[in-house]
Amino acid sequence: MSVLVVGLSHKSAPVPVLERAALSAEDLPKLLRDLHQTGDVAGTFVISTCNRVEIYADVDRFHGSVAAVCELLSRYSGIPTQELTGYLYVHYEDRAVKHLLNVAAGLDSMVVGEGQILGQVRTALNTARTAGTLGRVLGDAGSAALRAGKRAHAETGIDRAGASLVSVGIEAAVAELGRPSLTGQRVLVIGAGSMSSLAATTASRAGAGEVTVANRTRRHADRLATSIGGRTADLGQLPAAIAAADLVISCTGASGLVITADTVDEALAQRDPARALVFLDLAMPRDVGADVADRPGVSVIGLDELADAGRTAVAGPGVVGEVTAVRAIVDEEFAAHRSAAHAAQVTPTVVALRAKAAEVVDSEMARLTGRLHNVEGLDAHALDEIARTVRRVVDKLLHAPTVRVKELAGSPRGDGYDEALRVLFDLDPRTVDAVTRAEPDAADVEIAGLPSPSAQEGIRE
């Protein structure tokens, strides 16, 4: 089985396409189930954020699996397959795993180094594990990705050098307001999820004079507002709340527009026309109507604009050094994962070999015990000592080849060494397969028109 990723992100698709491809919380479990029931897929998880939708799968065939994944992604997004494939990228085997590690470490984010993606990867893995679709291969790859992400933030300054999407957005909004900082400005946050919480907290720490939270579920808004010393507003009175704000940050999970031109017109009628009003739309799909920016004195900053800001931020000399350090961490974790994966591939052969050796020892000891049971002075203790000695001899003889075959598993001829053990010791393939099927799941973790895997170097990152 091999790891496959099919996805689209801010690097490969414009915001309108990402909006259409975004998966709802209700659709995700259904998609996981449908993916897992596909014949070529042994495990799967999905990363779905405002900037990317990526399907990871443990598959035994490339072309058939890619076609199946594309068909399902097309069905759930409503984007025709012929149109969708123009925005997709595909990675297979080692490149797929390396891509996952880069994503978790923040190297593939719109704003390089932002920390939210690590939690989003963890959530994707845990969601798949809960749904029973993760499997060992993807679980191990996910664990390596989480380690790489944690190390990136613990061992480098990437999260300080590459600001979060929210921080970049607020900086852009402050510039639109014509202010040196957010100090004293009134901020309205619409939504109370993880992104909204980050936005409210960041605005409060940036010195906002007042932070107001509005959300469909009032108790969630109350909880967030209380945590930052802010206040709440009734979502049903949104025009009035907007009228009182200088900056409106919207990041809900709504499937349609939350802020329309009519809503803004009503708000503008209640405020001083000389005051600037900025909307920071962090939602996917977008919360703010495209025509809102046509209103006088109103600016709208969306994910498209933040992508440009993120590219500018990562070009700074301080960030470049941190990115280099994170890439080194990713390389280390990828090498460790690859070595462990190759060792795991030969483990069934090693286990089968030791099981066969144990059977031989047991058989020979049974035969020896039968022949010596009448020997005077030879008691059970002596027979036990003989048995232990024979087992130690067998263990020592097998130790070097079994350790060596695991070490060589990742070499260019690694499969040959595994096969050599099977042939030399006449191991029953059915026994090896039985060991493979019996291997436990990995430990819990805190996911047509396309090129062949041999052409992946030319596929859009």
C-alpha cells in the first residue's frame, strides 16, 4: 500500500474555487465513509481548511485510486470533474508523506509558519480515527507530521517570523484604517469558533478599544467575549453592531453570505460617513458580499489579498532563515519516518522467522525429552536448562540477520533482503501474511486528466 494525496489549495486554485470545494462539518464524515468503502483505499483522512482541501489515502493502485478520489471530491463539492482537475495537485508515496509534513510544519500555508494548521492536521487525523478510517500507514505518517510541526514551533522562530493569517489580516486592516495601530479602535468579531477566538484574542492584545462578539449561538459568543473582557451583540441586530465598529472581522462557518450590501447600507445610515469601515473576511466560503467594497468609505480584505501579504512577509530575511531551519526539521522527521516504515515492511518476515525457529526448538526439545526421560539423574530442571540454552543459541544466530535486514530495508535493494530471508528459511507466505494482518493499529495521534506518479515533479505544488 502507498500514500496518495489529491488536493487543491491557495497555491493551485483561486478563492472562488476553494469556496465551492470547501467541505461542511456534516459532509466530512460521509466523505470519509465513502472514501474508505472504495475498493483500492485501505485508509483515509481529509484536511479541510479555508485554504485547502486535501484527501489522503492509503491505496494499492495509483490511477484507479486517483480517479475514485477525484470523482468523490467532485460529487461533494459540486464542481464537475473536468473543471476540478485543472486545480488539483497529486503526490504519491514519499512525495505525499513529505507534503503532509510540510503542511503540518506551516511551510505550505498562505502565511508561512502560521500555527493553526498544526491543530487542523491533528483534528483531521483524530476525526478519521474516530470514524475508523485512518489505518496504520496514515496514522504513522500523521504522527510524523505532528512531530515535525511541534518541533518547528518549539525549535525555531517560524511562528514569530511568519505571523498568523489573523495577524497579517489585522495589520492590513489597520493600514486600510489609516491608523498606526489598532489601539482605541472598535472591533466586531462575527463568529465564535477557533478562528474567531484567535481573531478576538489577537485584536484585544493589539490594543483594540473594544471587542464585540456576535454569533448565532449566544452562549458561545458570551463565553468568548468573557475570555477577553469584551462584550456581545445580537446577531439579529447586525447593522447596528457594524455601525458601531471600525473593523469587522467575520469568520463563520455559514454556507451563504452573512454580510450583504443591504446590511452594510443599513449600517452606514447609522454612522458618521467620514469614518472608515474595514471588513476582514477570513471565512471560506466568504461571509462578505463582493459588492460591499463598492460602498463609499468601505474596504474589504479577503483571502486573496492576504495571500499577497503572506508572500510578502515570507520574503523577509528573518523569515528565510527560519524557513530553512524548519525544512531541515522536516527532512529529519521524514527520514526517520521512512526508515521506520521500511523496517515495518520486513517485520512480518522477521516475526515469522522467529516463530518458525521457536517451533523447531519446541519440536526438538519434545523429541529430546522423550528420548531422555529414563536417563538416571536427569530431572526437569536439567531439561529446562537445556531448553533455555538451545533457545539462546537460536536467538543469537538469528539476531544479526534480523537486525541487519531491518537496517537494510530502506536501501535500494531492501525488498531483496526481505525476500532472501523468506527463501533461505523456507518461510510459508501464508504465515507472513497472517502476521501482517495481525499487526496492531498505530498509536493514537494528537488525513482522470491527472499525470502518472512518474510525472509528479511537474505537478503543481
